[in-house]
Amino acid sequence: MSNEDGLSNGIAGISNFKGLVAAPFTPFTEDGDLNLPVIDDYVNALVNDGVLGVFICGTTGEGVSMSVEERKMVAAKWVEAGKDRLDAVVVHVGANCVRDSQTLASHAQEVGASAIAAMPPTFFRPATEEGVAKYLAEIGSAAPKLPLYYYHIPPLTGVHICNERLLEVIDKDIPVPSFRGIKLTSYDMFDLGRCLIYGQGKYHILYGQDEVILAAMTLGAESFIGSTFNYAGKLYNSVIRNYKNGNILKAREAQFRSQAFVTVIKNHLKTGVPFCSINKTVMALCGVNVGPARMPMGNMTKEQVTDLRKDLEEIGFFEWK
């Protein structure tokens, strides 16, 4: 299926996708090898929670900790496992080597992904919106039939640009024919609002701060990508459903519950265990064992897992997730 520009709409058309897109954890064995069969059960768990889109090999998916060949294998497996079940499989292809990104983009198009996305290089970083646009143009040229998204997550990439300005540059100065929007992971609601109304909603903006999606919805956001959607999709769908039905108090209640368990996660970050490792542990506690995080990230000890479970039980997490 393709749109008027000749771009592939993938499984169901990512540009029209509304709702929750999980950022899945890449399953590894205890030895650090890929554990791809887990993805079949993973898809089942997501669908059961009403999560019908995935954004793979991004931050939560530890894409930058994998080789190009491994990332290809993960992408192919998610497309295969999601066929006729998921509405969108977005493949993150960002890398420090642009040619690696092009290779991954071409492969994503070949295996039938819905779209591709790319965070900027994080060592030799583009310093301007023009630099980001040129980088995106290079990647897009390798997969011209796939919608392309910019992945904005400045605390991790160190690339602090104005996204509204990026849209202007792409429109007026540096064309990127396959560009369709932004995965915007930031608490900057002003930036989000400006992007949502740019060109009367010309671009698809997927918001990426799980714990404040209710605030984003008041600005018009309808599409969301998040790590905690992996195991709490029902809760976040409750936020969306109640907001749409005009029941703001119920929507707030669900959002505040999500903030409660995100606070638990943040408290455990103080122990020195990385975000991905804690989240993978929560996923395992919810029934899908995705294994450990890869080096250089460390993992939780048995005692830390026990403490995490206790903290989650105290807030009622397993009762309403």
C-alpha cells in the first residue's frame, strides 16, 4: 500500500497511526546473545494490552549496543511476528556511521517495515537544524519508499535543536522527500505544540514522555511512543480513552498512577542501575522475560529485584497496570 507520494504505508500506514507505540526491549540470553523467539510472546502481550505499534532498536531497544547484522535480525523478526497483528513496526536506524544507517534503512524497506526513524549521531553531532536535515536526507535516500521520522531525544544524543525550525528547513531549504515527522521525547511542551500545529498539522508527531501524555493530548497529540507501554498498555489506554470521553478526572487518575510507578523506577535509578535494566526487570515481573541489558550497562541483583517488586506492590502496580 502506498500514498499519493509513492511512499509505502507499511502494515497499516504509520502516518495515520493514533494511539500507543511501544518501544520494545531487545531480548537477550544470559550470555548476551539475541533471543529472538521471545518476540512472538512479546507481540501477544502487547496486543492483549491494546498496544498495536512498536518502535524497535531505539533507546529502550539498545540499538546502539548491537551490530548492524543483529539489528537487521531483530527488525526482520518483529516484522514477521507482527504480521496481521501489529498496525505499525517502525525501525530505528540511527547510528554514528551514516552508511550503517543507510544499510539498516534499506533493509527495513526490504523486509516490509512500516517506517524508519533515526536519532542523530552522538559523537560527531550535527549542531544545527540544517545539519540534521542533511543527515536525514542521506538516510532517506536509502529507503525512499518508507516514511522517515527524526528521533529527538536531546538528553541522550546531546543534539539540542528547535524541531519547528527543522520542519521549516526541510520544507524550504533541504528537501527530504520521505520525511513524515518526529518522535519527540522531551518535556518541552512549547516545542511539541509548535510542531503539532506546524503547517496545519502537516507532519506526524509522536510524543515520547509516557508520564505526561495527558498534558500532550491537551495540545493535540494523538500518537505516543514509550518504554513503559511495554507492560502498562492498559493503563495508558485508559488515559487516552477517558480523555477522549471527557472524563478528565479518570484520565488524571490513570496518568498519576503511571507517574507513581515511573517514580519507583527513578528511585531505583539512584542505585546506579541503568534505566533499560530496571525496565527489563519490570517486564520480566509482568510475564515476559527479555533477559539482561547488554554491556556496558549493568543489571539488577536479586536483592534489588526483590526491592523493586516490593515497591511496585506497595503502589498497587500489579493490580492496575
